[in-house]
Amino acid sequence: MDKPKNRAADFEKALQDRAQQKYVLRLYVAGMTPRSREAITSIKKLCEEHLQGRYEIEILDIYQHPELASAQQVIAAPTLIKELPLPLRKFIGSLSDEGRILKGLDVQPKERIACGHE
Amino acid sequence: MVSDRSLVNIRQDVLAKCPTGIQGFDEITAGGLPKGRPSLVCGGPGCGKTLFGMEFLVRGATEFDEPGVFVSFEERPEELAQNVISLGWNLQDLETNGKLLVEYVQVERSDIEETGEYDLEGLFIRLASAVDAIGAKRIVLDTVESLFAALPNELILRSELRRLFRWLKDKGLTAMITGERGDRNLTRHGLEEYVSDCVIDLNVRVKSDIATRRLRIVKYRGSRHGTNEYPFLIGATGFSVMPITSINLDYATLMERVPSGVERLDTMLGGSGYYKGSSVLITGTAGTGKSSLASAFAQSICATGGKCLYFAFEEAVSQILRNMSSIGINLGQWVDAGLLKFHASRPTTFGMEMHLLTMYNMVKEFNPSAVIIDPISNLSSVGNEEEVKSVLTRFVDYLKGRGITTLFTDLTSGKTAGEYTEAAISSLMDTWILLRNIETNGERNRALFVLKARGTDHSNQVREFVLSSQGLELTDAYLGPEGVLMGSARVAQEVRAQAESMRRSQELKGRTRGLETRRAMLEAQMASLKQEVICLDEEVEMFKVEAMAQDDALAKGRDDMARIRKAD
């Protein structure tokens, strides 16, 4: 067995996987406030642009599900939780800062991914 | 107009209080925390903030039927439960019974990313649902400051906190918010800015290796409150705050007397001993018999069927028993009979406050009719004069309130004046007995006198205090032209006086005899003189008769002559 070769293959595979990584996101909002709407719009747009076809997003109103807020340790609204891929991360606020979210979600901006494929 | 308004305020705004059930705390705050308002508890690490909050809820749930929510930002519910189980609080039970709810709010800076505007509605919803779930009346937030570490946007956080406290008020919750002590402010993040109704400061100070926890009400809007720093303890049953001075001096005064155990001393105190429920202080230098006098008192209490609690800060129990049996006081029998209880400990074992609490608890448990502390001077090795005084004041008040006679002994050093106590507590004492060693003619003798005895017609005499195998005894000190004599000098003087009086009576006898002889002589003389007088009288009679006979003879002769001469 050629270890270094295998390692390199693993790395390649990991990169590949990452590009195809499936995202499970949950957005907790507190009622349909303008801020909630803004957050929903931004995350949907972002997902469509960068994670098309490999994401799952659920929008929850914590007024309806206060127990979820406790279970998920949500304190701020809106809160976006990236459940998968691990590690779990939380984004609080109206999700207006796209660059920051992408970085936090560990998503390569589309242009770069495209570049990599070519 | 202003006065009108203030009058109205007085009538309407009598602040409702929410009793905490924490021992002593409700007394210094005249009822507890402000009801339906948030209070701030601040203090450094390890000063008991979390426990204070938890006790507030546990007592509320168990004693006042007010369910509570504990919002923990730091400790997990399991940890919290574990921490307080030693105090006998079973959080799980309370939770199952719907009396308590622990809401754990975990905020980690590392996994939170701020992306735009937000609010803390999530927290509000969680609190609201927790409060509604059990119908909570009380809530503790421990400690909300963790949010400052987790959420970088202080502007939002501050406005949200302001909203949170307003929300708590609107909900009518009696809230306790804990905060870490800051460098310059009461709390690191200035929470006192938002919670302004009641601020409580907890601190721990270490002095001479002994830590004392203290509590202070920094402010309490709309209520009177004690302003001092009150020492408090976290004991086996939770917090206990001890008011520096008892709030009231309204205990009942008893007219009954209890014998002191020394007969002559009872007499010196106006007949029948100490007043029941009074405080007695026995001061003296080393070896003047303080403990012996205390033991005699214990003996007399137990002999009449009373219970006595003996705090020994100097000697071990077995040592006291042995020493006292040498002067004819058998304390062991009372220990066996369950009437006498010893508690021997070194003062340095605990801080001053812990001692007080131990004493409180033991008194509560044993319910004695007399308490002896032997000696109080040793307590000053753990606290300074003020602390000892404050502790003893409270203890004396507590005991007096329960009608317990208290006897303290106090060791004074030989250098200081006799009328001085190490702990400066003489003013607390109703009766003060001074024992003194008087050194004369190469020996030391014990002298006892009653320096003061409130409300009794006490003796002003110095008595000699004799300890013998028969027990304690007071004898008259010899008072003579040479002053007060004691011990062997007294005995010698007594012997001398006896000899002197014998000599005097002999002398008197001799002189009486002489006088009597003289009198007898004079009487004899008088008798012979009388005889002489009688003889003289008889002679005079004889002369008279002779003279008359002669006259007769002469007259007869003249007649005869005339007849012869044939006179005309």
C-alpha cells in the first residue's frame, strides 16, 4: 500500500465531498417581523446561489415552538443554525452580511468553486 | 403640594415585600426583596451568589408556595442540583412537583456569528414559557453577564437587557439578577444601571487566615433596611445572615433567680443568686477560679433539674471533668444524665461567625436553661474586638430573648486593670463578678467581689474565695487595723487576735480582783469606824448622866448650906 498516494487521494476526495456536502439549516425566527422576513429572504437567496441542490432549510417560529428554542439554545432572533455539516454553528441577526455567513458556513463562493472545476 | 403628594405616596406605595426565607435576611430588609421587582446581587467569585439565588427559589417553593425559575447561564442543571444537595435541597423533587424549573441558557462566543440586526426574543420566549409552565412568581438570572461575553454587540445587548428587566417587572416577577463584581463598578458590566430597586453586595474577606463572608444592602428603594455589613454564613442548611445588633431589645425580663452554686455568693447578690435570663460575666487573671465558679453554676443548674450547655474554648471535656472533681464538683454525673452538654473546640477552628452559628444551632437543639462560655477572651484570637463584641451582643440578645441565663468567663491579663474585659463587652453584662489574685506575704489568695449586679442589692464587700476539695467557699476577709488580710495572714491574724483577747480578759480579771479586795478592806474599815461612833455616843450619854447627877448634888449642897447658915 502506498500511503502517501492514498493520503493524497483522500484529500482529493475530501475536497470533492466538501463541494458536494449536504447542508441542513434551521432558521429560527420570532414571528413575521420585517427582520424575520429579511433573514428568510437572505438565507434563501444565499442557499440558491451557493448551495443549490444540496441544502435543506427549515424555518421555525419560536413563538410556536418555544421548547425548540430551549433545546437548541436559541436566545436571539433570528438565529440560523447550521446543523450539518458539523460543527454546529449559529448565526444571529438578519443574515445581511453574506460574506460572513458564507465563511461561517464554510461555503466556497461559487466563482471559486467554478474555477476549481475548470 | 409636594407634601400632599408625599402623603399619598406613603399611603399607597408601601412596598410589598417578598420574603426570601433566608435566615436573617428578611429581618435586615424588613421583609425581604421588593415584590414584583428585580433585585441585583453582586459579588466576587465564590461569594455565594448562585447559592443565594437558589435558596431564594427553594425557600420560595417550599415555604411560601411560590414556584420559581432558575435561569442558569453558567452551570448546567445537573451541576446545580449536585451543588446544593449537601444543603438538603432536592432540586429534582421540586422540579417534578412543578415548584422549580431550571432553564439552562448556554451561550458560547465561539459558535455564534453576528450577521446583522437581531434581538433576544429567543431568550424572552424561553423565559416566558418557563415561567408560564409552572406559574412562577420568582425568577433568578445567574448570571446574565455571560451574555456580554457571548454577544459582541453591546449596544443591542444593553437595550435588550433594559427590555428584559422591564419585562420581568411587567410580568410581576420577583427577580434576582446576579452579577460579577467589577473593578470600579458594583458589577463588571454595570448591571446596576438597569436594576435599581434593590442592590445587594456579597463579599468575602480574609483576615488572619480566616475568611468571613459579608452581605450589605447597597440600596433598597422605597424601604428601610439595615445599612451595615452583615456577616453571613453558608452553613449546613443554607444561608444565614446575622444582624449585627438584634433589631429589638424587647425580651421579657424575669424576676426569678437561679442559684450561683456558691451559697455565700447568692447572699452577696442580694439573697438568691443571679436573675434568670441575665448575663453574668466572671473576669479574672489566670488561675483565679473562673472555670470553677462556672462549673459550680453548671452544677447548681443541673442539680435543680435544669439543662446547661457548656462551651469550652480552652480545655478538653475530660480535663474539665477531672479538674472539677478535684474541688468536689462532679460534673460527670450530669453529663451522663443528659443535663449537661459540653462543646469543646478551639476558637481558631472556625471564623467568628461560624462559632456564632454553631452556638445558635446548639442552643436551638439542646434548649438549655443556662449557657456557659469559657472563656470568651479566647475568641478574640479569631476576631478583632468589634467582631467579638458584635457576635457576643447578638448571642446575648438571642439567649436573653429565650430566657436563658448566660455565664461568660473572661481571662484578663495581669498587666491590665481588673475592671476591664478583653472583648469590651462589660456593658452587655448584667452581673459582673471580679476575681482577683492578691499577693501578700509571699502567697497569693483569691478574692472575689461583685463589681456590678443590675437590679440587686449586692454586697460591696471583698470576700476571700477558697477552693478546697470540699468545694467553693467564700469567707470573710479579715478586716482589722492592718487592713484586709487573706489566706495565712488572715489565719495568723485571727490567732493573734485570739491571744490578745485572752490576755485582755486575764488582765481584766486581775484588776477586778484587786478592786474587790480594796472594796472589802474599805467595808471593814467602815464597820470599825461605825463601832467607834457607837462607843463615842455611849460615852456622851454617860457624861450627860454624870453632869446631871453633879448638878443635882450641887443644888442639894447649896440648900444644905443655906439651911446651915440660917439664911434669911
